[in-house]
Amino acid sequence: MDAARPRNATANRRVAGPGHAGGEHVSADLPDSARDSTSPDGDLLRGDERLSGGDRRLRGPKRRRALLVTGMLALVVDAAIVLRAGGSFGELPAAYWLMAALAVAVDARPYVMADRRARSVILPSICFTFATVLAWGFGAALAVQVVAVAVAGARLRQPVRRTVLLGVQHGVALGVAAAVASLRGGPTYDWDDALLIVAAAGAWVVARYGLAAMVARATGERPGQRRGAGFLATGALLLLGPVVLATAQVGLAFVPLVLLALHAVHRMVRSAGDLERVDALTGLPDRRALHASVLSHGRGKRLALLLLDLDRFRTVNDALGHGVGDRLLVEVARRLAAVVPSHDLVVRLGGDEFAVLATRVDGAPGARRIAHHLAEALNRPFALDGTPVDVTASIGIALQREPGGDGATLLRQAETAMYDAKQRGDQIAVYGPDAAHHSPDRLTLLADLRHALRADAPDDGITLFYQPQIAIATGEMVGVEALLRWRHPERGLVGPEELIRVAEPTPVMRLLTGRVLHEVVAQLAEWRDAGRPIRAAVNVSARDLHAGDIADRVDELLRRYAVPADLLQLEITESALMADPHRVLNTITRLDRMGIAISLDDFGTGYSSLQHLRRLPLAEVKIDRSFVLGMATDRGDAAIVRSVIDLAEALGLRAVAEGVEDERTWRLLAEAGCHAAQGWFHARPMPAPELLGWLSRYRPLRLPRAALPSK
């Protein structure tokens, strides 16, 4: 095939055990292990409903059990506080109960602050509970805070342990603030006590975040490095407390107006989150955080971006469930964050892709050392529910050639290098102009191709030729293969191998595949309308299969032109299959269910696993021309061809031989039981307008019955 991928490329990648597969099919009904977890509407709460431990959101019976246990604990604690206080709670004024109700209500929408590696929750109720401490003491404030924390824990779907830790931190902070506030000289506050109130708020902040840091260290989590916005938001909420008290003295009807101030604080938190958004599952910054960080470094430093794509991640989802897949992503994030220095940035891009932005590199050797360090960190098995899961990653490296570049360029280059690593069977690849496929000549050719595809002009030189495929037993034409040709305005005819080799590592490949699919399906409709329905095979690349949306694109085209699915066949190579068989399986299974036949092209040139060959919904295998061309003179090639034909027969697949250029090879294939052949012995590739004329002149070549195999 030369329509959408390089020939004879191999992918000798290390195959991991049943704990890895690729894939990130986007669906709103799937957990985070199978989709990008960025909230589409930008709501910070929806996008950050997990705290900085990476716990999964509780669902179903677990969530109901957590709600029940948390509610019971809150009732028990409040009952103990009320009993200890005697009858004093009944004497509290209406202002207290109004503030208590508002505190519980606002914690139904807690704020979540992000930093480089973790997240911390900010409860807006602290505005009211801090005011309660100042006016009515620690016990009255603690009773309200316990209920508010329980509501926030339920809203965030936290496990009981997380909610309890959050409650303890706020309870201790209130106690410390109450102790500082008790140093005042009289029973009421005046302007002279402003400094004391600020000191009490400062003590609250130190106690709350100091205890959180101690818990993080005790549990092995690394605390975040950037809490400035979190401290500011917390301080603003606390210092609203005295304002609430002053407002209550004017009139209780004015107290709810403080909700406008709380909304302003919420907007501030969201604005900080927009500058450094976090991934909802892992707590790592997301793609927008990466772009902002690249821009923030300005022109003073050269950066390196390392993009990590987990190999065979989908196996975890298939074998152990999406919940375990989520937990594996969380553990991978923790391990990466633990080994990356604090001056670098760890990002989850989505699905099973992570990135590390290195800010202190000394060129490609230094970036490679970082990549090897990351790979070694991931090589240690992850223990999930007692099952050790091995994980590997393909890593693409992009170096910022000139200071002051943008994140989009770095990310695109790192993605290209990552695909290079997958195709070559390497774990690490570096993008750079010194690489052969990144030479100025190739880059110019790529730019010309991109321009031609986007312009979509009738004279852009991009055309399709069709080569017939002939049934050996009957001599009838059973289909054609679409072959890409491009006549460059200056270079002349560009070979298909060179064209695909340049395009595949880049997003241009998707444009090229879309163009080829559109023209082929439109041509199928034209042949059908002419009364000659013909099946056509189109080659698709590893990049197309990994993207996952090719099935939607094909389905849309078939519907638009009313072409039956059985008239279209897609060919994939062994390199595309073995680069990530489980991710490919998801895509081609859907195509197979649509009625589209799948062919494995260039069979015998790669490292196909027979297990995958048996499991994949294939219709045929195509024997590579390198073996077919030599089978008439080389016993080894002939033996390989016969073995592939026998294997296809045993698996119930068609065997198609490419590169049949003489009658002797045709007869040898017939004796071996090959089903179909393609090559210049019957017809060379031809433009679509010439095919029907060739068909009208073609007379099937029928072999004597004695030449056909008995089977």
C-alpha cells in the first residue's frame, strides 16, 4: 500500500504483559482512564472533584456508604459538642443560626485550588465559621464546621478518610484561631482589635496548611509548590468574617449579601485555575497549564518537552476494569511527580499521555538522560489490588531551538518524535532538524503537501491510481487497490513511499487520509451508478488508527454517497498493528461491525503476534512483494509464501499476493492455493477513467484445472 503509510516499516517494541494497552476513546460515559478528563464547560468544581491524593470519585454503593458514614460521624460529633455545651446552644441568637445555615449552604459548592502537582480544597464556609469563632467561641463554630465539611465531602464524592482529614484540619485551625482570639481584653471587638483578628486569621492559615503538609508527608505525597493564590483566597474568606459580624449588627437581612463577596472569591479561584488548570483525575496540571508555563519562561531559558504515551494501557481497562485503569493513571502521575525536580512541570495531557517540561537542559543528551530516568521510574511494577502491573512508555523529546517559543510547537514536535519512537520500536526519540526525516528538504516537501491538501485545487497534482486484484482460481477481477500519486509542480512525480514517510509522523497524515478516503468513496459511487460496482482497498496509517475517529469519518462518507460498506476495504500494516495492537483493535473492531473488510498488508515483513492475528477481525492477509518477487528463484521466499498461504487458510482468511509480475509466479501461487494476486502481470496501476475501459478489454486468464491445488 502506498496511500497512507510507509512500506515495510517495522515496530519491534517490547511487549508488556497483561497490564498494558493503548487507547483513549473519548466518551462522556467512560471513566477518566478512557477519556480526557478536562471539564468541557470550564467549571472548576466539576473539573476538580478529587483532592490531591488522586482518589477516584466514589460511585454507586461506595458513595452511598460514604455518605451514610460521614453523616453519622457528623451527627455524633455535633451531639457531643451540644451535650458538652449544656443548654448554651439554645441561647444563641438568630444571627448564629443564619450564619450556620449559610455556611452549610455555600459548602455545597467548595473551591478547588490547583498548583503544580496537587490540589487543595477551600471551603467557603470558613468565612462564617471564623466569624462564629470571634463572636460565640470555638464550640459553636466547630459544630457548624463539622456539618459543612460533611456537605463538602459529599459534594466532592470523597472517601470517608478524606472527609475526616479535611474536618480535622479545619477543626484544629478553628481551635488555634480561637486561642489567639481569646487574647483580647474585653468581651466585644472594636477597631483596636483589628490586628488581633488578622493574627487569628494567620494562625488559622498556618494551622490548616501546616497540618495538611504534615499529612501529605506522612502519606508519601509531595505537597504543591505554588499555593499563593490558595493562601490569598483563604485569607480573603477569613477576613470576610469580621465584615459578616459588622453586617449582622446593622441587620440580619444584609448578611446574605456577603454571598456576592464569596462569588468574587470564587471567580478569583477560577481565574487562578484558568492560568494553571488541573487534570480532574490525577491532580496534575493539564494542557493549558503547559502552554502557560512555556510562555511564562520567556526568552531567558531553553526548554525541553518530553511526551510520554503509555504502551498497551487499554489492557488494564479490558482485563481489570476502568476503575483500576483510573488508579493506574493516578499512580503513574504520582511516580512521575516524585522523580521530577520541583523546577520542572509534570502534566497530564489526556487519556494515557503525560508530559514533562524540563527547564534546565543542556541539549539532546541531557533530555535523553531525563527520559531514561522517567522510563526507569515507570519500569517498576505498580501493585493494583494485589496484581503487579508492568508499564512502559514511548517518549518523544522536543528541544526548544530558540528561546521564547510557544508550547503548541513544542507539543507538536514531541508528538512527532513519540510516533517516530513507536514506529522504529525504540522507547525514546528526539525531534530535530538533524534527523533525516526532519531535513530541510523533507520539511519543505511536507509544507508543500499541506498547502496542496488544504487548497484542494483541481490541479494540485494529488491523484489516485487503481490496480486490479485478480482471483487466481477464476481469473476474474475481485477488486482494486487505491494507490496514491503526487506530481509536485517543481520536483515532478514524488514516490508514494517518500510521500507517506514524510507525512505520517505529522498531522498532515490525517489530511491526506481524509482526502484519499473521500476520493475513493466518491469513485465507488460513480462506478456503482455506471452499473459496475467495484470493491476498493485503501491503506490507512498507524496515526489514523490511533486517532480513533476514522470509523466516524468512513461512516459519514459511506452515508453521504450511499455506498455499501462491503465495497470498501481498509488495509493496515504489521507496523501499525504491532505499535499498539489493543488500541488498533478497538478501531478496527468497530470498522468490522460496520461491514468494512480489514486487510493486513505487507504480511511477513514485521513481527506480528499470532495471538493478535487470531483475535483481530481480519478478512485477508497480503503477502509482501519482497517475498513474491523472489519465490520463482529463491526457495526460502517460496517457502515463506506457501507458509503464509497455509496460515491464512487455517485462519479462514484470504491470501493476496502483491508484486506478481510473470506467469511463472502466477502458476506457483495457484499451486500453493493463493486466493488472489496483484501486480503488473495482469495490469499496472491506472487512473480511474481508464479502469472501466481496461475491464471491457480484459479477458480472464484461466489456469488448467491440473494447475489448481486439490484443496
